[in-house]
Amino acid sequence: QKPVGLHEGLRFALRDGGKTIGAGVISKILD
């Protein structure tokens, strides 16, 4: 796996074929 460099409070969106399948805001990073 490659580190994606996500930070707490960062907004993210998961896209598949141009369609947003998931989105949210990271509230806590789990190791």
C-alpha cells in the first residue's frame, strides 16, 4: 500500500467512473 498523506480534518471523496461513491471528513487517523 502507498501512503496517501491524509491529514485529520481533510475532506475526501471516493470516486468510481466519475461518480462519487463516498465522501466525508476525516476526524481521526487510526494507525
